[in-house]
Amino acid sequence: MTRFAPVPATPNCVSSRTDPDDPHYVAPLPHATVERIKAVVAGLPRTELVEEADGYLHFVSTTAFFRFKDDLELEVEEDGVHVRSASRVGHSDLGVNRKRVEALRALLS
């Protein structure tokens, strides 16, 4: 069972737990251990781990300029790592959450 909230109607979120035809969809990340993910995400700027339990990791990223908070959630499973990245406020994120996930994908590959 996923801990991820459903994607909102606004375009400021991406998730691997939504329909692949949904514009919010992003492919799961390649399989990685919880420790490897924590080490890689520790290198992302202004990002801190706020919750960890049973293969679930929740990080909060703070934007540099306005100090907005974005949630980055990951669920480690046998077939890969499911991911959700979402802005807490606003309508558009100008693609920041998708870029964050793709940067993480590149770092884990």
C-alpha cells in the first residue's frame, strides 16, 4: 500500500503512482537501497530527511529564493523505487519537481 497522496489537479507534482497517461506521471527510479538513496539525496541542495519507515523515505526540499517547501517521497520496492515530488503551494512549479526526479534518476543510475 502506498503512502503517496493522489496527484493534485495542479501541474506542480509528479508521481510514479499515477496512470502513465496522466501528465503528472514519471517512471519509477531504478532499484536502489534505502542507504544508497539517502546518500545520494544528501547531496541535493537544501534537502533534508524528515521521515523514514519500512522502505519509505520522505524528504523536504526548500527552494533557494522564496523558501517554498517541496515534498520528495520514495518507496523502495523489489521492482524499483516509486517516487512522488510535489510543491506544497502554488499552481505551477515550472518543472522543478520533474527536474528533481530526473536528476535523482541520473545520480542513481
